[in-house]
Amino acid sequence: MPTPLIHSFAPLAPADARVLILGSMPGKRSLAEQRYYAHPQNSFWRILGAVLGFDAALPYAARCEALVAGGIAVWDVLAACRRASSLDTDIENASIRPNDLAGFLEAHPSIIAIRFNGAMAEQAFNRHILPALPPSQRAIDRLRLPSTSPAHAGLRFEAKLAAWRSALAEPARQG
């Protein structure tokens, strides 16, 4: 039996977002809970909490509100794909369906920076999204950050936090 098609979530996106954080596709735990970065060992919420000054242990809705208040949008490059596990390396390339990021960026013209949560998000964006973007959207500052996934354990939390803090501070200074 083929691996079932999985689908990403709707974006978490304030109208005045300045930064868009893109993942590849939610993991199994996130899909089951219908929450971004639900795996307890994923450091996304710890990092964003430290950067924006909120407690990562807050209820999910309050954490999302903190991102919105900080001008941060969250989405995934992929709208759908087949993947047997939570690992990006298990994504079946032929099954990839990208999200309409061109439409999203058009609807959110205040976005001045895209930050990729790991290499797969950046690679999928460059392959499936970037070629179709108009020049104005291609000019948006883009940067790959260390993945917050527990599978990316080769980098200490403190190093990940420093990279994310720096990458999210720059667009805030431009605001």
C-alpha cells in the first residue's frame, strides 16, 4: 500500500508580518496534534520564546499570539507530500506539492525576510517556489537557519539559539 499523502497546515500569519519562517512539512506529532512544532524535543518554541521574550511552556494559542505580536509568520514550503516518517529525507520527491508562497507573499507585502528552518525547507523553496517568483519577491532576504528538529542534534541548543537570535534581530532592526 502506498504511503498516504500528508498535508501541511494553514499559515500562522499576522497581516503585518515582517518575517516568514518556513519549515518543510510538519512531523507526525505535529500532524497528529494539528500544531506547529509539537514534538517536545523540537527546540522551535524554546528558541522563539527566548528571542521574543515569552515562556515556551505557555499554551499553544498564547505562543502563537506571541509570534503574531512579534511580526512573525510561520508556514511550510510543502502543501502536501508522501513521507513514511517524520524525517525530511523520507519525503518522496515525486509526491511534492508546494504551497502558494507567491500568493502568500503578495498578500503579505510587509514581509522583508524569509528564514528557513533547516536545509530541506530551503532546498524545497529553491526548487519548487523560487523559479516562479516575480523579481520583487525574489529580492526578499532569505537565510537558512539550523533546524530546530530533534533529528538535527549535531548543534548545541545555545548555538542554534544564537543563530536564530541574530537572524531574527536583523529584520526587526529594519522595521
